[in-house]
Amino acid sequence: MPKANPPGPIPTTIFERMKWLPRAKRFWLAATGLACACLLLVGFQNGSRAPRKFELMALMPQFWNFIDHDAELTTVADGFGFTEGPVWDPAGLLYVSDESLNKIFRVYLDGRKETLIELGDPDGNTFDSHLRLLDCASVLRAIIRIDPNGKYTVLADRYQGHRFNSPNDVVMGPDGAIYFTDPTLDLPKGQKQEIPFQGVYRLDARGNIKLLVKDMSQPNGLAFSPDGKRLYVDDSEQKNIRVFDFLADGAVSNERIFGEEKEPGGVPDGMKVDESGNLFVVGPKGIWIWDANGKHLGTIALPQQPANLTWGEKDYSTLYITAGTSVYRIATKVHGFVPYLRN
């Protein structure tokens, strides 16, 4: 049966929310705050360190096939705690997770926000083929489906009787199944890891779970190529992007390195693909654009380090990006590949 909320009270103050977050995320937030404070101090002292800003950083001429030279980054909404998991609703709004406020919001293009559900540490989201919202619920350690009234149903929370670590990101596959990553990045504080690896899984319509990958350190974002022949998964700890051949039975093979994002200033996280098979991947400083052959063409640098992104608008050519306390928008010259619309 659907449930309204996870067990236990939802934290109400910022200090309670910080205590409720897993150790890795509390450390990240504390380190980020300290780093920002240090940069501000240095900037006041000698003016030598400028704050992060929006910038289009082309490494190859082909970069401009994706973005106009005069493209502008605009803020859709701000005032969040830590944004993640954006999903574009054809009704003209976004669903956005807030991992520190412990909510999923409906975010309107005029900046308005309304709470869909209060949920401990929600992470990546997608729609299924029926445009029902799916969420990686870190505190529940589960993949859940959420109805328009904010009631949720657990679709899967165990592999071979053992609880997942903390599902992180999710995508619909070309076969109509759900694919998701399960690192330990958001393992709830005080809880034990029950599965001795960080996996990538397939969840079919009957609730069957199939393990696809178990040799990655911290699998995070994932995406399919438009032709359904490749599965991409990035690893936040190894700071690389892997690619697998996707087989007709839902299995994967021929694992290899697609690209690496080892510069300072961020790690691989959410990713999306355009209709031509080019990748848009969160990385150091912003969104890295990769061609289908694994060549880094350039980066969309952002004022805050992003976590995830989605295609939006009627033609799915606009990128909506969750970054820190804000949601940003930038128009592109390509059309995004949206798996759940294909199914």
C-alpha cells in the first residue's frame, strides 16, 4: 500500500537536518562551506580569487554546435538547501529534490515552489513510461513511485534479501525496465551496509531485481544511448565515465572507460544524452559536453557546482540544472534524448 511519509519525524531546523544527513554528505556540506568562507576571506584580503561564474569554456570548435556563443544562464528558482534530481513535466514545471530540506518540490518557471512530499534525503528522479514520478529515496534505501498527491509506493528496497545502500540515480531503459545506481554516498547515518559492493541494477515490471555491475567504487549518474546499444555510468570516486554494451536480455558487457573527469572542482554526477548520442555530464566546474566518441568538447561552467540536469521545454532543447541552492536554465542548439518518452 502507498505510504504518506517515512517513519519518524522530519527534521525542521537546519541543525537537525545536518545531523540527519549521512556522514559523507555532512562532510561535503561542511567542507564546501569552509572552502567558500576561505575564498571569501582571501578575496577580501588580496582580491586575487574571484568567485565562480557562468562561462562557456570551449576546448574544441565543435562545442559551438551545441551552445550559442551568446547563450545566457538564467536562474529559475533559488533558496533551496541542496538541489538534485530535476525532471521536466510537460505541464510546464519541474520536479526537484532537495536533499537537505528533505523534500521534493514542484518548481514553476516563475520561481514558485510547492512541496510534493517530505521525504528523507530524496535523490535522483525520472518519469516512467506513464509519466509517474520515480525517486531514489536514500533514507528509505529504496526506489519508490510517487503519485500526484505525494503518496509513495516502494518498488524495490532489497537485493537477495539485503537492503540497498542508498539508491542515487535512475533512468528508464530501452526495454521499459528501470535502471539505477546504488552507491554508499548517502547511506543513512548509523545504518550498516548490507550489500558488500556498490552496484548498478535492473528492476523489471514484475519487481524482479537483476545485478548488472558490481565492480565500481561509487556509481552515480547513468544514461542510455538513443539507439539503446550503450549504457553509460559514471563513478564519482574514480572520476570517470564507463560505457557498456547493452544486450537484448537486459544484461551488459564489454565494460570500458569512456572518459575521465579528474580536474579539481567537482566530480562526475548526473548525466543526460542528446538525440545524436552526445553526453552532457556533471563534472568539475560545471557540465562537461562529450561527443559520442569520448572527446571532451568543452564545459558549461556554473556559479555553483551542479549535481544533476534534465532536458525541458516543448522541444526538449533546454537544459535545467540543479546546482547547490539553485535551479538554472540554459538553451542549447540540440534536442535531448528522453528515454521515458520513447517507451
